[in-house]
Amino acid sequence: MNILILGSGGREHAFAYKIAQSNRCENIFVAPGNAGTAQIATNIALSVTNFKAIESCVIANKIEMVIVGPEDPLVEGIADYFSASKALKGVMLIGPSKQGAALEGSKERAKEFMTQHQIPTAGYASFTNESLVEGKLFLETLKAPYVLKADGLAAGKGVLILNDLSEAKQELENMLVHSKFGDASSKVVIEEFLDGIELSVFVLTDGKGYKILPTAKDYKRIGEGDVGLNTGGMGAISPVPFVDEVLMKKIEDRIVRPTVNGLKEEQIDYKGFVFIGLIKVGDEPFVIEYNVRMGDPETEVVLPRIKTDLVDLFEATYSQELDLLDLELDERSAATVMLVSGGYPEGYKKGEVIYGLEGVTDSIVFHAGTTEKDQKVVTNGGRVLAVTSLDSDFREAIKKSYQNIEKLSFNRMNYRTDIGFDL
């Protein structure tokens, strides 16, 4: 089978790495890919939202399965495009329809869905430019800290958590009136703040049944001890040590099952991942947000722990036969540490030569923001490499990743030395 993966990050390299292990796969293509995927697949220079070009690529390369990595093409309706095209009939696309992808594309839609299906989440209200005054009054009814979320996609940057009421009111105005996050903040969801510890649960669903994949916890902030600016993720651990059977049962009964049943009830065509961002408040789980694809860097710790053939899993997802398949997991823990460009998540330089990749042993290096230049691997993004290790205990896995990081270098390389510190 020829398989195409859309995207260019660590998540897509992890997909390619895992799919390359399947004897069901003949050729892997990644569009646009990076220097890591180039070693195990054929990179194709395509935009992930140019559906016409993707269609031509699928036909030209006799591709039978397409895995959509990032959210943008899903929110823009790539699944609907495929199902409407006669030429793409029978091509297995793994990802929800546009209607399903709205769970990530609109924070308000996600909140309405959770309320409708009685899924535990923080109290909220939505506001636009026209209702700015009401929004400021609503903030006065809440206790600090104040949570403001841009309704649309803002590349992971559209959430503000503020302790000062007057600052929260000013930022609400900045978002609604001055388009702080562009079109994404033409509507803003204000939420009550939930105090607890965050984790992520990943579900693969065919729209009828589901498989719960390994849990993970990622570390979003740039600074040690989880301080500073938000990033796309500085590292991750799987499984989450504090998730016991009791908590997992609550998550499945109160959140996972009602989510899949809600998709069914609303007749939403959904064949793909649901990434549920959760917060544990006391002993109770609440949903912070839905994403409609795998996370990054969580994919880099979740996929290496899946023993079942990924191609079989995806085929069963497409044909709505997930319940017939057993999901086999590696009992070991996985830890990934992200190496980033100096200056990230603000301004940074690209094109720095990366040294030491060939010296890494007993860890997997997933490329996130890399490319090849003059036959050398160079930096090409803010998050550059994810170093993943497996071991019997997450502390040992982290130690292994840090030992291998010492072999790697590029100009102004930065990383957190405290991944897993809070566990």
C-alpha cells in the first residue's frame, strides 16, 4: 500500500517512523515533510491546504491511504473534498469531516457540544465586538485568574490566562476590537478558571466505536518550572503516572464515551483522532478543549508505545471495524524532550547546522523543524528535534533522552532540563 502523510513536524515524522515498520506499507510519501522524513520516505513539496495539488499527488502516486497530521486541512474540509471527488473514491483518508473538525476550529462549538452531551467542562460565555460591554461585565462575575480564548485557530497561541481584572478587560478589547489574534479572535470565549493538573487522552474513533490510546502529558511553557511564554510543547511523558484505573474509568465513562456517542447522535462523519485536553481538579476530570488530530510532541511518546500495526488500525478506522481489532501497547514509559531554536517562541534564526545526529543511541530522534541544505541537516523552525526514549520507568526514559541530547548541538540550541519535574 502507498501511504501519504500530510504535514512537516515531529508528529508526521513519528507517523512515518511507525508506518515504515508495517509490512502492509510499500511506499511512504510525506508532504511537505522534513529532513527526518526524507530518510524513510519521499518528501513532496506541497501545501497541506492545497487540496487540488494533494488530489493530483494521490492519483499520480497511486496512494491508497492519507493521514492528515495538522488541523488546518481538517478544519478547511479535506475529508469532505476527498469524499466528493470521484477520482479519490476508495482512498482511505484518516481525519474527521469539516463538521467534526469544528470541535477544534471553534472553541464555542466545542463548548456547545460538551454542554449538549453533558460532558464536564468549565462554565463559559462567548462574546463578539458587538457584545464587548457584556463581556467586560461577565468578567466581573468571575474570580481571578481570567481565561480568554480566541474562538478560531490561532496556532496554539490564542489563549490568555490573566490575574488582573482590568488587564483581562483590556485584552478582551484587544482581541475583539483590535484583532490581536486576527480573524481567530473575532469571537472570544471567556471561561471560569479550573485549578488542577493537566493531561491528554487520545482516542481513535471510526464514528461508532473507539480505541483509547496511551495517555500523555506535555509541557507547554518555554521556561523551567513551567514559566514563561507558551510554546507548541517542550516535551512529553507517556503514560501519565497519576492516571490510575479509577480516574481512567471516570474519563472513559464521563468524557470519551459521551463524546463518541455525541458524534454518532449528531450524525457527524468522524474517522480519526480525538485529542482530549483534560484537567484533573481534585479527583475529577474536566475537558479543557478538543483537538481533532494528534498532538505534537505527544505523538512522539504515544506512537512508539503502540505495538499494533498502525496501518491495520487506520484501515479498521476507515472501514468502521475498530471494535474487531485489539490494541496492543508497550508497557514501558516514553519521554520526549524538545530541542528548540534560541529565541523561540519569539524571533529565531533558521539554517543552523545540526551536529551529532549519528551519535544518538537507544533513543529516537524525531525531526520537527529541519531541512537539508548543502547535504547537511539544518534548523528550519522554532521546535527543531524531539528526542524520545523508552524505559521501564519515566524517570529512566527522561535520563536516557538527556544523555543523548548531550551528543547533539546547533547554534543557540535551547531545551528544558526539567521535563517530568512535577510528576
